Amino acid sequence: MPAELPIGTLLDSDVPAFLQASRLNRHTFWCGQSGSGKTYALGVLLEQLLLHTRLPLVVFDPNSDFVSLGTVRDDAPAAEADLLRDRDVRVLHSAPGHAQRLLVRFVDMDVRSRAAMLQLDPIRDAEDYNLMLRIDTQYLIDEDQPVVEWLRSTGDPGYARIATRIENLGLPEWDMWAWDRRDVTDIVGDRADATVVDLGHFATPAQMQTAALAVLDELWARRHERVGRLIVIDEAHNLCGPEGSTPLQRMLTERIVQIAAEGRKYGLWLLLSTQRPSKVHPNVISQCDNLALMRMSSERDLAELGEVFGFAPREILERSPRFAQGQALFAGGFAAEPQLVQMGSRLTHEGGSDVPITMR
């Protein structure tokens, strides 16, 4: 298999454009404003990775844009279509009614993450936070006795406070608990060619954050296995913003920052995609060695990108507001030299689409 990934053609020519597959062992920042073709273009790269590498992909998909990554288009070239159909692409859905549901096992989550899910601050809620750390999880796995009932049955006033907090946050009503079924970390652990974690249909941001945190905690806990993985976080500003208003948001951002800073040596490589670079934590962006930039009109965002990615030619950055849909600048380790590219065609279907205007 080639070490180069075909992604389109160099701008204003028919010369094929490639990215270096081997240099995706660095963190990548992928950005472009709404309507630039960012999601479509990212799909082109993921398809080529499926075709040409054995790199397992874990895709966090807040808008359900990649749920059809395993569904080949009828007009895809036959040879590539056959290869893609042989790839193991698993989609875990957050919407009910699907055979493969996105489920989380509460008791297997990192204990600090469980406390964050209960919005317990280690300083402000010191006593209850410490109590949560000491709850024996073996008592929380019996589906026949809800955890709230068990906590109150102990007669411990502290446990009763935890039970009230769980009820007040509405956690028992979350339709995402695995109990004795396989959860998202089990399936990610199978190391399929791609696992799409569809976050787009949860009722609350807290549920989306909980599912993402469960996966990232597990990948970090198993980092010493040194299994190379590309962790794709679409609409990354939803999961790792500069500030978090809840302990859960802060814990999730902390984990992503940690992977950005230390994950590379363990084979945990991030690809962060967003339309709002200024809304992504700066400590994550600063760790990225690859840049993919599509149309971006915000002067503030372009100025910040120029400061962080000094290897991207400023004269090309300044052209970004005039990029047509599907045009992108690639610079950094995965491009032999900075290049302007017209992205190629997708081989699989896009999951999301614009809402059309109905004509009379």
C-alpha cells in the first residue's frame, strides 16, 4: 500500500495531491467556517485512511455527519468500493431504535469522571466529592435495585445526599446506561478499522460529554498498550473549549489537553476539526503539527492560526477568505510542502446535510 494518501488535486491543475500517511502520528488541526466543505473534506481523508492504512479510527461525531462512513456510494470506483466494503466500520448511535446503541457503563468510568458527572467540585463540595470517591462500585451494578434506592438504604446521610443529587440531575432517566450489555469502551477495544461514536442525538450536552469522556478515559488508561489510534473529534469546540462551566466539561477538556500534551508517545493521535478555532482550548491547538485550513473569514482566527502554525505561509493564510468550497491549505508534517488542494470526491455517503428550502 502506498505511504501517500490521495486527497484531490493541486489547485488550478490536474496534478494529484497527497498527504503523508506516516505523519498522521502527530496531532492535526482541521478548520474551516460553515459552508467551506470541511466535513466533506475530512470524510475524504478518513476514507483514504481506511483504504490504505491499518490505523484504527475513533470518530467523535456530534452532528451525526459520519454515521454513513461504512456505506459506499453507488458511483464509487469498483476497486475502492470493494476494499471499503471489507473494512470493519462500526457506528454506535445515540438515537434509540438502532441495533448498535451508544451505551456507557457507569461503574467502569474513572472515579473522578463519575464525580464530575455528579457536578461535584473537589474544593467546593469537598466532603461529598470524597464520599463519592469511596463508594464501592460493586453495589452500583445491580439493575434490580436502582442505585438511588441502594444509597438511601444504607442509612448514611452522606449517601442520601448523593442519591438526591443523582435524582436532581435526572441521571436515572438517561437512556444510555449499559448495565450488563457491551458498552462503548468494549467496542472501541475491539480495534475495528473505524468506530464512529455518534453523539448527535443525546437530549443534553452532559450526556454527550459523558459518552466522550468514558471513551477518552479508557483510551488513556490503556495508553501503555501503545496501540496507534487516530482520535477524530469533529466540532471540537463542543468538547474542549477554553473554559468549562461544569466539572464534567472541565474534566473532559482536561483529558483532551492531557492527550494532546502526552498522548503522541503512546500512539494516541488527535485530529481536531472545528469551524471556530478561537473556541478550542489553546493548549490543544498548540500541540498540533499538521494544519488543514479551508475557507475562514474571521481575521481573529486567521491571526491566531498564523501565530500557532508558523510553518503555514502567511500569504496563503490571507487567501483563505477567498477559498471556494472544497479548497484547502495543507501544511506541516503530513504535507511535503504547503499545498493548496481541491478536495477529491467522497466514496461513502455523508451523514448530515443542509435543510433544503421548499419551493412553491
